[in-house]
Amino acid sequence: MAELKAKINLKKKGDEAYIPIKQLMVTLKWSADVDLDLMAFYKTKDGRIGGIFTDQLGGSLGTLNEFPFIQHTGDEGVGGGSGDKQEALRIAKLDDMAELYIITLNYTDASKKIDSAFNKYDGGIVITDDKGESFSVRLDSPEKGTVALIAKIDNTGAMGPKLINENRIMSLDTFVSTIPAGNLLIK
């Protein structure tokens, strides 16, 4: 089982916690024989939308030095295989972001047009701030699909960014129609 060590665990769908706005590291961890791909899609406070995901899926790995100040560390688990795997996103700042969606695509099953339950993949995310504080969200939904909205960072409130456990599973079509800039994945 992929170990998600964190100070704060958002165990149930809908659980939330405020997170600091300094640098963040979002790490997707899993050990099942599957190729999961970590992605971030966003909507800014002024309405811009976009996404950061592996260039192997036609995306951009991003950069920390200019907008959107998010960088993907690269694809892991290509072709499946069991054992501990992880992918990470670094986030340098959230100032301009209204919403940030942390997504994983089950590439193994999506490429075969198979819907699967994500709770069998033994995974989840850990978000760590620059002070070493960490928050975890286990990928535990029994629903079937090819895309999982694991968590959302809502940065529209006066208290600052709030991490929300979403664990919403969907088809690729639903993902494209409901997540800002989701259509970038299929271009």
C-alpha cells in the first residue's frame, strides 16, 4: 500500500483544511500495476484557464519562474508495473489562482476505454508546504471512471487557500466538459 504520511489527513470526501500560500509540493503516490498521470488544471481570479500535465499527453510541464508558477516533474509509471511510484507538481505561488484542480488520469485504462474504480490503485496525494507541514487525500472512491478529481484548492475566500477532498470520479468526456481547460488534454 502506498504510504501517505501527513500531519493532516482529509479522510472523507468534502473534508477541508486551509493551506499556506507559499510553495507547495503535490505528490501523487501509488504502488498498483497502473500508469496514473498527475495533472493540475486552473481558473484564475481574472478568468484565465489552463493546465499543467505531462508533455507525453500533449501538455506542458510548466515552469516555476513565470505564470502559472506550477511545474510538473515528469511522467512516472509508464506502462504500469507494480512497486512504489510517484509524480509531483511544484507550485511556487497561488496569488492569481481562484481554483486549482488536482487530477489524475488512469492512462492504462483510459487508453483501453475501460472504466475502473480508483480505490483499487492504492494511492493518493500528499501536499507539503515549504515549512514541511503536510496534508493528504487518499484516492479511495469506489466509483468507476478514467479520471479522478482528487482535490481542489479554492483560493476565493478571505481566509486564503482551502484544500478540499473531492474524490470525484468521471469519464473523460465529463472531465472535458466540467473542469476548466479540461479540453487541453484531448487536443
